[in-house]
Amino acid sequence: MTNNSALDMDVHDINPVNLERALRSASLDLQQIIATVAGRYLANGRRRYSSSAQLPTWRTLLTIDEQVFENRGFLAKHDETVRSTFVRFGESRLSGMDLDEPADWRRDDDNLPAVYLLVRALVQADATDVATRD
């Protein structure tokens, strides 16, 4: 076998160890990028999500999704094959939601978008922090 990237080969020739490393690296990078981009939209200061705070809309999540997956560093660092493993809003059933409605964090569909999952975790963590401090 040659020294090609694990993702540049036919599916039968993919090295599972290299693929796992590539996916793990991309996942960690994606989490950091989502947290950074989401922070611009969701926090006018941390701890914004008390029980009376307004939740982000589906449009906000879609905007975050677009910016995250257009991140030049992420695009340059990770192969298209790896990037395509992450579910995007346009590929999910969430794409048909009323974009101006608040996001519904109770969704448990299969193949939820990465941005939805991570922003939900951030919002819930903030809400838990606020509740334990009160």
C-alpha cells in the first residue's frame, strides 16, 4: 500500500485507523469552531439563557451552520470526505422548520446536524450553570 492519505483511496483501501484519527481531529476542530461562532450569536455575555431568555431561532442555527462549514481553516485542514460525514442543516429534516421559530431542543431524530447538537449542549450547559447558581 502506498502512503496516500487514508481518504484519497478506494473505499476498500481505506485505513480504518487513519480514518478514525481524521474524523476525531475534524470533530474536535468542529466543536471549537461551532463554540466560537455560536458565541457571537448566542452570548451578549455568558449566561444568557435563563428561563426567561429567548432561545436562538432555527435561522440562527442555520447561519451558524453556514459559517462553520465555510471556515477556511476547517476546509483547508480536513478532506472533503471527512467533512461530508457531519450532518448539515440542508441535509436534515430540520431544514423544513419555520426559520423564525425558536429552536426546539427536544428533537431526537436520527442524523441531527452537528451545529444543532453542539449549540443545544452549550445552551443546556449555560441553563444548568444558571440554575445551580440561583
